[in-house]
Amino acid sequence: MENSNYLGNEKVGKLLRQFSIPCICSLIISCLYNIVDQIFVGNMIGYVANGATGIIFPITVVGWGMSLFFGDGIAASLSVSLGRNETKSIHRSVGNGLLWTFVSGIAIIAISYICGDNLLWLIGATNENIQMAHNYGFIIYAMMPLAMVQNALAAIIRADGSPRYSMLAMTVGAVINIVGDPLCISV
């Protein structure tokens, strides 16, 4: 945690710039994951595979939303606790919030597996891309709880007074995705 005392003493305009710009950049970087996937899959495999990734996208958006739900809630609780100088119980709140973020990721996986291909058909899979959507979903589901915790941690780190660190962590993940996509697709 950077010196959090400045949060109560610094001008609001300066704090708004210090926190909002990295936060906006982090959200844009999060969106880059899907955009980059679409670009590489569309160009390296084709439009049918691109459609398959689009079938899984709504499920990842639900995961992203759940991670923001828990992460922003934890961040708000952390901010209030820091403002009141009541930091003894915040560790438990952060831990419980991260645990429930992970558990909600497991729940999304369970629902996706229980519903199986019926969920993919409901979202819009076709005979041409159902198997690709199924295979892509298997990979995405495997990492969903960890990705959700990472997203929640980004909000917590911002609330802890380190918005640039949070943005940097998101950037590293995006760079790994950009480098890893063509490697994984071609191999």
C-alpha cells in the first residue's frame, strides 16, 4: 500500500486524475483480451472459429461482471475502513470477498458444464461451430475463477492506493495474451 494518508489530504481533482485514468486504462485493457482473441482466431483459423469464440464471450462477460461485483464491493469496504482507520477486520473482508469471487467462478463453470452444449446452442452456436465453441469454452472455463480473482484484485489494489500498479498488472496480462494467442493457436 502506498501512503494512504494522501487520500484524505490531496485535492479531489488530482486524486480523480490519479485514480480514474489508470482505472479507465485497466478497463480498456480488460476488453483487449477478447478483441485480440477475435483478431488472431479470425485471421489464423477463420470466421467459423471466430463465431465460436463469440459464443463463449457472453459467459466470460458474466464472469467479468461477477468479479466486478465482488471486487468493487471489497474495494468500497476497504476504502471505508481505511478512511475510518479501522483496518483490523478488513483482511477478513478482503479474504472472504476473494473467496466468493473464486466460488462464483466455480459456479459459472458448474452451470456451464451442467447445461453443456444446450447453453452454447441457446447463446447462438451453429452446427458449424458447436464443437469449436465447446473446445474453446473448455479452455476458458478452466481459467475463469483465476481470471475473476485477478479482476477483483485489480479493484482492491486501486482502492488500496496503487492505481498504477493495478493498471500495470492488467497490462502484463494483456501482453501475455497478445504473445500467447498466436503461439497457442499455431501450436
